Amino acid sequence: MVNDGSTDASWEILQRLHAEEPNRFKLINLTRNFGQLSALLAGYNQAEGDCIVSMAADMQDPPQVIADMVSAWFVGHKLVIANRIGRSDGFLNDVISNFSWGILKRYALPTLPKGGFDVFLMDRVIRNYYIDNPEQHIFMQGRLLYYGEKPFVIPYKRKKRIYGKSQTSLGKKIKYLIDGFTGYSFMPLRIISIAGIMLFFLSIVAALVITWYVYTNGSKVEGWASLMVMMLFLNGMQLLAFGVIGEYLWRNIEETRKRPHYIISEKMDAQRDD
């Protein structure tokens, strides 16, 4: 269990659980909140089993699916994913989620199951791949599918959250979507390139038309509105291009810094019965 810098009594409660059943739990306490994916990486690094099951603790995903995933692992599947075929999170969340996973599948990860996944089982071999080269901006689903291991898919329906409130804000979801694109797709850069080529040829056509018009009709001090529209459009395209390039450049800078994903302040290992 990883305590990702919580500000409530989570660490004290985990310590009590460890004292009651020391064989069953390994506790990891991080110095501060490093984010969900970094906390997961800390858990994967400390895990010693032959396979690892990753599932959120909010009970929206049925724990019963773990037994199905383990059964699939026993017959030789090294990557088993639980694919959401439906969810009870409300209409708006459904629309946002389906749109996000849809465009990621279309333009970045063709092997991504429809509806995406968060719950999965990975063999220790894949776990070793995962932790050997951790990226600063991890897109977990992309990393798991990148290794080429064909996933065994188990469908399930996600339930409505009953207790607590999700800490994943809309901003975090958007950042995760951007991480998926910048990590596994060059489509944004390709769109900018195509737009630049189109604007270049349009500017040549516009220049020829203006030259022909001035030559046949003479020059008049007119066209202020159309000039401003063109300037605003071109400036907007430039800012958009700079923004997209900046997203890729920022992630490259983060990788070169090699900052740690997390720092452990305290760890309590599970006691083994020899």
C-alpha cells in the first residue's frame, strides 16, 4: 500500500493494519503527493510477486474481476486488461471519457481497446520492462501496449461511485490525454505541418490575385478589415503551433532532468513466516 502524501490519517490507519496482519501488507509512505502514476510506480518497484494487479480503491471497478484476470494469467497471458464496456458515471463523464479514449485509439494507440482501461494484470516480465525506463510523463496504457504483448481482454461494467469524491480533476484528465498524444503520436505536429503547407500555397494564390487586381484596377487604400482578419488568423496559427511544439519540448526537458518520480520517507515490509 502506497500513501501518496495524504493529509488525513491514512498513514496511521495503514500502520494499524500492518500491526494487526504484518504478513499481508507492505507499506510505503512518500514524502509528499507525487501523483497517482508516480505512486503506482513506487508500488510496482517494491512488488515482489510473479504478477501484479493494478486497481483503484474507489470500488467502482468490481474486485471480482481480479479472479478472472488471475485465471487468464495462469493459462499463459502475460498482460490481462479489464475493458470497460459501460459505466455509471453520468452522461457528461461518459461523453468526455468516450471522446478521449476514442481519439487516442484513432490517432495514437490503434491497439487500445474501445473505452480504454485502468484495471489490469501484468506479468513480472512486463513489470520489469515498465520500471526499467520510467518516463517523467507516464501514459500507463500506452506503456503497457508498447511492449507488443497481446492483451487478454475481460469486459466489465464500471459502477457508480458511492463513497468519497474523485481527486482526478478535469485539468488532470486533460493533461493525461495530452501525455498520451505527445508520448505516442506525432499527429499534432503533422496537422501543423499540413496547415503550414496549405497556408503557404494560399498566400501565393492571394499574392497573385492581389497583384492582378492592382495591375488591372489600380491601388486603393481599402481592405483594412480583411487585412486584420488575415493577420489575426495567421498569428493565431503561429501561437497554436508554438503551443503544440512547446508541449513536446517541455516533456523532452523533463526527461533530460532525470528527477526522481518519488521519494520514500518510510517503508514497512511484510513479515514472512519462515
